[in-house]
Amino acid sequence: MFLYNVSLIIEDSIHLELLDYTKKVLQQHPDSTLKLLKMLHSPHEGQTYCLQAVVNSEVDIEGLRELVIRKIQEQINAQHPEKAFLFESIMQYIPHD
């Protein structure tokens, strides 16, 4: 199993607009396993949000990228260049028994 995390770091001046857009994209895909979180006490300036999903395979991650993440990245590129960015992390669960 994998934990797929996408962090969105957004300048304060546009964070509500981009947050609303992100919520709309998620609402368009209610079957998506992505959860939206707000990072508290972020080391970054502005606001940091995360989209996270626990998935079974990297193929599932690619599906989430195509359905959701690509749309958010396109919105950033078109409307908010240099005011927001996202980065992905993929982590694999390791049994500890």
C-alpha cells in the first residue's frame, strides 16, 4: 500500500480562491479517495494544504494525477504562476511486525 501526498503551498493573497477551486475539483470526483487537509504550523510562508490518499498501487496514483492533480496544476499555471505550487510525495507502507 502507498500513501500519496500532494502538498499545495499558496500565498495568502490567493489561498482562498485556490482552496475553493480545489474543493470544486474534488466535488467533481466524489469517488476519489483523496482527502483535503490543512497543514498546521507549516514551515512555509502562506498557507499549506495537502491532498492525501491511501492506495494499493502506483497505477491508482496515476489515476488520481489524471483526474484531480493535473486540473489543479493547470489552474495554478494559468491563474497563479509563482503564487502557488504543488509537490508530490509517494510513500510505501512497511510492515513492522
